[in-house]
Amino acid sequence: MSAFETVLQIIDQARSFGFRQLPNGAKLYGQVPHVAPEGWLHQVYAPLSDQEMLSLEEKLGQAMPSDLRQFFHLANGVGLFSDSLSIYGKRTSYARSGDEAWQPFCIVTANTLDRPVHAKPGQLIVGSYQDDGSLILVDVKDGTAFRTKSMSKKLLNHWTDFWTMLGDEACRMARLFDAQGHKLVAGPTTPAVDV
């Protein structure tokens, strides 16, 4: 089973307490009114076309590594466990209400306007953790994924590639929430530092 299939299996378990597919292709799983009145446990955004992928790479000023290209052809970003972990995507609307408000966090903004000074050329910021704002980066050359503090180059975690990170983190985080999306732990949902 691929890492993405594993992630989708975890996400689909929340379908039992709510599901919506929006006109823009976004899928919302598991209503969590204990988090927010209109909250959803997971969001999966519609995949990008080849043309949208080229447009995204142009805005980023570099080609995507193969793992990320594959991911964006499957989903234009995800929000897991009430955005405890967000994988960014191409944002197409900045509406603040209605169905169009459901958009991924913008990968272009994260790598341009909001790009931290510690991010090196050839590293793409692809996601973040809500609890502490720490960032997930991918090295464009070798495909490794790693987590750093938001304002520091201090390395917190390292994975061999993007898919390993996403699969491992979805499985780890699934153990931190119950079957209705309630957090089971008092502390943060970020991974323990392993480097």
C-alpha cells in the first residue's frame, strides 16, 4: 500500500461523522464542532492538472521534486487532524466565507513572501504544524524531508523522503485522536525531536 493510500484510509475513517465534497473538488471529512462550529477533521484538496502544476512551478521559480509532483497530481494539499499538520498547495481563492474559502495554505506565499531566512536555496517549504508553527521542508535535489523551527534552522526531525514523512506522520497522529476527532493528549501533536 502506498503512503497516500495509507493517509486516505486514515482520513476516510472520519467520514462516519460527516463528509462534504465542495464544487471546487475539496473533500471535507469528519465534522468537529468541538473544535469550531464549521470545523472539519480533515481536508483533501482537488488534484492539480499538468497546466496548474507548471504554473505553480513557475511561481515558485523551480521544478518540483518527483515526490511532490506525484502528491500534487493526487491532492493539492491536505489538512490533517484539524490542521494539526498542513501540507500546502496552490491557493486559487482568498474568499473568507462560503465553499471557496476552503483552500490549502499557499505554498507560493510560504516560499516567497513568508519564506524564513534559514531556508536554503533548493529547499521548499511544503507544510507546517499548528501547535508550534514548525515547518516541513523538502530538499529539491535529494528529496529528503525535514522539520525545523519556524524561525530557526535548528533541525528537529528528518525523513528519507516526502512520502515517508506524510505516511509516518498521519499514522502517528491518528493515535493522538479518538474516533470522533477529539484530541487524546494534553500536549502538542508535533513529533518528538529525533535528530
